[in-house]
Amino acid sequence: MNTLKMKIIDWDEESKSLLVKYASDETLSVDPDTYYELAYQPHTMFPEATTQEEVQTALAKAGVYVANQHKLNEDLDADTARLNMYRGLVSDTVHSYNSSDLVEDTSGVVEALAPEDAPSEEV
């Protein structure tokens, strides 16, 4: 990405948030209005930023990630196999995992408990 496009569209008084839209030279559109807005609370997210310029720079830095996510989402539209794999995850099954397995496992592989091994909840 060579160019990030950012548009600060609103200040939400209730949540104390700036609403921002992003695009880049790698997204399908370079117009930030094409994409969804995100809310940033600058006083909690960027407490070291004390001027408008510093807040704007912090928002732009965050926007690099967001614009990249826009591109990844756009690229996914052309990847039918991956889309079908994601769609195949949808079910009525409740998956249960031991939290210690999730925290300690660094291989990227997670073993689900068999339904009979899953802890039951009493009502």
C-alpha cells in the first residue's frame, strides 16, 4: 500500500468517538465513503496524542490495518473454495474447548471435546 485515504466523518458526543472511514490505493475503491465507518475513542485509545495532528496520525496508523482488511475481504469474494469452507462451518453444533488447551497450544491445531466429554450446564 502506497496511499491511505482517511475521512473523519463525525464526532459522537455520547460515546466520545470519532467516526472514521478508510480506503487505499489497493482497495477496489479509493473513496473512503465506499467503506463502513469505525468508531475510535481517541482519549482511551491514543492517550499520548494531545493535538489534532497527533490524533489524526494515530487514526491514520490504525487505518493501514483497516484498509488492508478491506482488501482481504474484497480478495475473498474471488476465492470460492475458501468462501465455501467458511460457509461449511455453520451448523447447530455447540463446540466446547478446554481453555487451557487454547492458551497453551501454539501449533494452531485445537482439538474439540466430543459432545459426551463436554461439561454440562445445570439450570
